[in-house]
Amino acid sequence: QRYEQAIGGQDAIDALTSYRAKATFTIPGMAGTIESWRKEPHKTLSITHFPRIGVLKKGFDGETRWVQTPAGTFTDSSPREIAELEREADAYSPSKIREFFESLKLHPKAWLSGRDVYVIEGKPAKGPTEKLFFDVENGLLLRWDMARRQQERRTVFVKMHLDDYKEVGGVKVPFKFRLAFEQFNLIMKLDEVEHNVAIDDAMFKKP
């Protein structure tokens, strides 16, 4: 509840029906761009441009999860994959994060980058537990320790740091993300964010 109040309040959150965002990302030796769309309930699309590699598209039309690479298109609609995709989409937008966990547990306070934080452990319906770190002073989400599964189906743990919150249409959005993987960091910065934009459902369908 404190987090929901911090980003703008429940009424402002409930008023969000869609968004469109543009971002740039950097990883060691590479930089690129990402454009993403979301439409309630749970329709998502992201288009990532990798220099020298090509374009990666990932979509979810509410029933089917699909990925299109330069080598072709495939579908994966397993319950765990869909649940992870939904939580991943909400990590990049102000939403009701707690809906994606079956249970939540409060841990003792911790210290993160010079800030006192509340530590919340969340147990999703499928997959390992995750932890969220909320700023004690302002209530904002500062880090989300996620469990994600790679293509070879092994689980990897990612620490996502959120920073540079700005207000967009009455709701605060983090404009900077640092995803700390085991071997490297991915930095993403939002350049544009629009809320409640008109989006055709056909955008989310598998090509």
C-alpha cells in the first residue's frame, strides 16, 4: 500500500489501461534500442534492435506467448513462461506487483546503496521466491531480485535496480534500470513513456 501511494495512488494506477515506451540499452560491447507496448489485461509486445544481429520481437496476446528472431518464430505458452512474462512486463510499468505472488513475507529491514529498505519476499504461483526492496523513506521500489529461466531452461537470478523515478500522467515511473546478471550488467534508460495510448489488439498477435 505504501508503494502504491508513493507512485501516485490506487486511483491513478487503476486508470492506466495501456502504455508505450522507448528505451536504449547497453551491455558490454553492445548498445541498442527497445520499444514496448502493454494493454490490459496482460497483452505485451517488445521490439529490440541489436546492432549487427537483427531484431527480436516478443509478444503475448493474453493466451499465446511468442518470440520472433531473425531465424524464425516460435511459441511457448507454458504456465510458468506466461507468469514470468507478466511479472517482467509489470516490472517496467507501475502496476499491482503483489498480484503476481501467492504470498508475501516481511523480512527485517536492510541497507541498500545508502538507504534503509523494507525487504519483502514474494512466492509466485510457479518458480522460486523473489525479493523486493522498498525505500523506507519514500516507499519506492529500489530493487527486485528476480528468478528467470533462459532458453536452455536453467534458472538464473537477476538483481534489477530501479532509479530516476519521474512522474508521467500522475504516476511515477523508474526511467533507469540496471539488471545485474551473474556475468554482466545490462543498463536500460527510458527515453519516452506514454500512458493510455490507443493500441490495436492485432499488434500482439503472433506473426
